[in-house]
Amino acid sequence: MTVEKWNIDPAHSSIEFQVKHMMVSKVKGAFKTFEADVEMDPENLADAKIKFSVDAASVDTRQAQRDGHLKSEDFFNVEKYPHVTFASTEIIPDGDNEYEVKGDLTIRDVTKPVQFHVTYEGSGKDPNTGNMVAGFEGSGKFNRKDFGLNYNAALETGGVLIGDEVKLNIQIEASK
């Protein structure tokens, strides 16, 4: 195969996150709206170019008050910084269908390098459309304070309300 443009299928893709809450549990959420520019050969991702743009206001933790707080100046400040972006800078093969994808993550106009472990899940022909589809799963983590997401509150019992580490899990189905 050769490097070609692929389109992300949002109905079969997701960007989810989790953060420690009160030092004892985890809050999970997702971004409902995102788009990507992907140029790749799914059989050889080393030459791929990947760019994501996430609508920060589409954050959904299944709790409206928390979502409103995440959209505020304390966190994403969606009025001033409506998008979270990622652009790959290097893709390193790491075993059969496994890759380390390095790139630049930008939140609130702060750009820092991050790394994701990505698994190519396979490809095939969609029986409904006749298009080729490919699936990928990725995971990574970053420190939210590196991006100016500093809000927190001390707990009476010690510790803090919100953990610093954000874990991401990305499921992608792309078609051409």
C-alpha cells in the first residue's frame, strides 16, 4: 500500500480520558466532537502524518455541573481556547502492529511533547460502503498542570480533589 488520506469515522471512534478523584476513585469522560487529518499506509505507520483537533466544549463526563466547570477558565477555558490539538512528529514501530507515536499536544495555547502507544487492529472492506477501513487503539498519559490546568482543592483527610495525571484512550476507525 501507499500513503493515502484516510477519514476518521466519528460514529466508530472515541477519545476518552480519566483522572483520579479524591485520591480514591476515577472520573471518566469523553470528547464528543473531533476531527482528524490522517495520511497513512496502515501496513506501515512509520511514514504516517496525524493531526487531531478536538472541540474542547464537547467534553462530556455525564455530569452537567462538572462539564460546565471543565469548560470554564479553571480548566479548558473554551471561550478563549476552543480546541485541543495533537500533531504527530515521529512514529516508531514497536513490534507487530505496535507503534510509539510521538507528537505535540496543545491545550490552552501550551504545546508539550506527548507519546501514545498505538496498536493497529487491522483493516478490511466495509460491506455497507465498499470502502477500506482500518482500526487503531491508542493510549497515553500526561500531567494536566503542564498545560496550565491547575485548579484543585485540598481535602480535609489529606490529598487533593483532582489528580494531576490524565490518562487518554483513543479508538479510531478510519476509511478511504
